[in-house]
Amino acid sequence: MKNLILLLSLCVFSSVSWSGCVQGNCTNAQGTYTWPDGKKYVGYWKEGQHNGQGTKTWPDGYKYVGQWKEGQYNGQGTYTWWSGQKYVGQYKDGRRNGQGTFTYLDGHTYVGQFKDDTRIGRGKEYLADGREIDFNSNTTQLFSANGQLVRSNIPNSDLNTIRAESAVNKRRADQRLEKEQQKKDRQLAEQRRRDKKEIAGIQRQLIVHKYLRGSADGIDGNKTSNAVKAFYRDAGIKRPPLDDYTTIAENLSSTLLSPAGNCPEDLTRSSGFGVCFTVHESDTINEGNLRKVWVLRVAGFAEKYEAENLMNRLKINSYKAFLKEGGVDDQVYFRVYVGPQKERRRAVADKVKIDRVFGTNGMILKYAP
């Protein structure tokens, strides 16, 4: 007997826990009420009925959000079916009554008057492909997407055919757009591959000229951007946008490049990319004509013995070579120069010969005090 009473008590408790007012006041205020079958209402109440703004959901996917009166849809509201259809508009006594918009499964919508859930009077259907069907008391007309009259006096028997045709047109248009987007995505991916290849080429040149440390990974990060900016500051030529990789690569590799350098006292500073060389006493170049001096920076090395080796080989071949020490990001580099030359054409001639014989990629620089 005691076990039976305990079982009945558990059943009653379980039922109460799954239904009823679970939050707030479900009589004459705002509250949340749940039902055993999974329905739920959140909103305002009056005398125990839905009244005012509220939301009701069903476990099978239906949902109503809007105004209520005496437990029925009344006023402006939105009803959504589990299938995706939706009505937004006026309700009265629990039915669609007044102006509203109904969205169908294929995506087309109807905007017009309703009475007791039925379309009446004048209204418009906006078809999926952009065309419109205009309903009025006299005739039913079909208009193109740009507003031109296509057909008049359409019988009701033809409407479903037109709607189906519209859905097919929309589906085909979507497929075309998808293909176009896929083509754009492929083109973008290809452009990114080309950019990465160009960036890697730029990085290799920056590394050779000791503006950049590390590997040529093809990623345009801050270090690469700063190295490019430093190069153009040294070069004294107008810098293109940082994403104009083609122009940057051409400027870095051009045999006609003539950057104007500078010579900071502290070569360990960030501006230590400056073009610096020694003007020997034996040269017939004085303070007044330094702006006409040209020098060829042949190459740069991390190890001094490598730079000295190249410098000595150049001297053996009768080139006036010298060595300068500089720094980038606390890393010491040794750069080999040939010159100076009072005429730029002589520096260009030296570059052509030296690049061919020694396998270098020199850079012609102009001294600017």
C-alpha cells in the first residue's frame, strides 16, 4: 500500500514538473508556461489567458510571435511553419485577417489582403525569378522583372504553371551565380598563388641585398613590408603600393636602378640600410661634386671572410673594391662595393661585367650627403 502511494506521488510530481507556470505570473502579468507535450508560451497574461505580446512554440517546429487577445492571435504577428513557410501580418480571432505577407516554400511571396486565412481583393505575388503577378477585381496580370506587362487575363488554372516556371528560372539563375562565384574563387586562388610566388621572389632579392633575414616564404608580413620600405628609402625613388609586387620586383632587379643613398653615423639603427662607402684620398672627387658619385654594391654577406674573398677577387680583376660593415636587426652584414665612379654609365658597365663573371646581382647607388 505504501509503495502504491509513493508511486502515485512520483507520477503527480513528474506531471507537475513538466507543465504549468515555470516562471513569472501566468495569470495577470508576464510569465512562462509549458505543456506536457512540449508547447511553450512566453509573454503576457490576463485572467489566465494569453493577452498582449507573446511567443508560443510547438515541439514540431511551428512558432507564433506577436499580439494575443483572450488566448487567440489578435493584431500584428508572425507565424512560421515547420516547413519554412511564413506569414507576417494582421490577425483577428486566431485567423489571418487584414494586410499581410505570405512567403511560400519556393521563395515567392504574396502581399495583400486576407480574410479568415484566405487571400481576397487586390494583392501581388513576387515570384522567385523577379516577375510579379498582380491580382485585382477585374483581371490578373503578369509583369516582367523590369515592370513591363507580359500577359493579361491570366486564368487561375495557369497560375501554378507560372509559379513553377519561376522557380525553375530562379534555380537556374542561382546555378549560374554559383558557377560564376566558383570561377571567381578559382581566379582569386590563382592570383594568390601568383602573388605568393612574386613575394617570394621579392624576399629573395631583399635577402641577397641584406634588407631581410630569414627564408623566402612568400608571406607578405611586417618584416617584408618594412624591408621594402627601407629599400625605397635608400633608393630615393617613389615607392609604389606595397601590394604592387610586379613593380617592386622590377625595381629590385632592374639594371637601370639608381637609388639615392644616405649614410647614418650609427649603422645599427633601423635606418642603417644606408648606402655608405669610403672616398679615398687618391680619388679626384671633392666635396663639391659628391652628388655625381656612383657606386656599385656588388653583394652582401653575413660572414666577413666571404666578403673579403669577393673583394680580393674583384681587386685581382682590377676593380676598385672596398668593404663596408652594416647591421640589420642586430645582425652584422658585410657589403662589397666597387667604385666610386664619376659617371653613372661606367658603374652600369661594371655591373654588367661583374654580374656576368661573378654571378652576382649588383645594385647601382648614388651617394647623397
